[in-house]
Amino acid sequence: MDIRQLRQFLAVVDTGSFTKAAETLLVAQPSLSQTIKGLERELGVTLFHRIGRTVSLSEAGKELEGPARLVVRDLETAKAHVQGLRGLQSGRIQIAAMPSPSIEPLTTLMATFARSHPQIAFDLNGTFTVDETIEAVRYGRSEVGFLGGRDPLQINDLQVIQLADQPLMLAHNSEVSQFTDTESVSPEPLSGTRLVVSHKGSLMRAYVDELIAAGIDIDIAAEVTHRTSILPLVKAGIGHAVLPASWQTFADAGQVRLHSITGAPSLHVSAIARQEGLTPAAARFLESARDLGS
């Protein structure tokens, strides 16, 4: 097994296609296919399930992905050191983040870090669930993850840094809402309201579903995949929304307001990373996150 094989293996993983991977790497597709077949023969396993022109990782392929990414990353780090780009004078931090944590505290962390290390670039990939974020870090697709859930996160094989608790709040258009003059809203008055919600998998959606199950007559006005669409829809008067407190940063102070909801849960935000094998830049960034959480 060599680094060329691993690079080509990861290119197929990332593009989901032998043809696209060959185009990305500027190699002939038959040559890439032979490289992967040779790697499979060497390991004695099937790495990909081939379905038409698309491929998906086998269980053996999933096991190889994380170590392969670490090997490639470590080689790139070593090359940078040899070339004199030592310390934090250059580099790229790969981050996976769910929508609410990517607003805060990630924005503040990135801004503070960038001022101290302006040559470091960020590669920020969006995730939508806790499991998706954990998988991205565990399998090496990202070095650091930012995620949030109902309960404080505990994972034995990863570093976990507890960062913040963001209470769920009601976002509403103050021009058409009956909640304009109140600072706190109890769940019962939400009966008869229309809400903009995310698809299932988020704490916000789970809480709305719990209110409906408890008999509160809430009408789902819109269900959206991209949570950045929620506030514009609230501002347009499509409906209210339940969002973590971090979204207050992007609310239109003159039209969209956020009020606390009595008894609502909080989003527990954490940063995660592998126990070892981080690049120097990612390790320093994680230190900054630890300082924030302490």
C-alpha cells in the first residue's frame, strides 16, 4: 500500500465516481480503476460496491477511510515542515459543523483565530445531525466538529469539549405576531400558530413535534432542509420558528424578534476531534475552543 493508492482511493470516496475521481486527479480512468483493484487485491477485501456509474463504500472501505485520510494529512504536514512552512505559518483546518453551532460559537472562534493566524485557511463543511458530524470526524473527513444536541455529548473515542448551552427561543415577525410585547412565551399560546421547521433530526424539530404530541395545535407552514432559510421565511410572515439563542445574531432587530420559551430545552454545543493525529493548526484551534469552554 502506498500514498498514491490512498490518494486515489480517497478521491473515489469524495466524488462517488471513478470517472469524476480520475478527472479530479488528472489521471486516466482505466489507470485509476486498476490502482483500486490492486489495492483491493493487496488487502484481500472489496473497498467499493459498484452500482452502474456510481460507487459506495463497503464496510472494509469505511474502515480504511479514516486511517487513509490521516496518513495523507500527516504526509502533507511533513512536507510543509520540510519546506520551511513550520508552526502555524500556513495550513488548512477542516471543520464539520451543524447550522446553529456554525453561527455561534464557531463564528467567534474563527474570527479570533484568524486575527492571530491570518495564513491559516478554513475548510468548513455543513452537517445536519449529531451522528453525521461524529462520522465526519471519526472517519477523518474533518479534523474538528461542532455539533449540538439535547444532552451534553459523551463519546469515548473522541475528544469532547463542552462549549455552550443555547436555549430554544421563539422567532417571530413582530409586525404580525401577537407576542410582540412579551419577553417570555409559554408553550400553550403557541396553539393555533404556524411554524417554519427543519426536517427531522434537529433538537428544534424534535421539540416542536413534542409540543404537537402534547396537544398544542401547531400548524407546520413550511419544512426546510437549509436552516438558513428559516429566518427569511419568518421575516416574510410565513410563520414563526423555534431556534437556538445563537440565531439572535442574524435576526432583524426591527422585524424579527426572539423570545424565550418557558420550559424549552437548550441546545448543548460541543466541539469534537480525534484523540491524536491532528495537524498543528487544528490542534491550536481546538485549544482556542477549549479556552472558550472553560
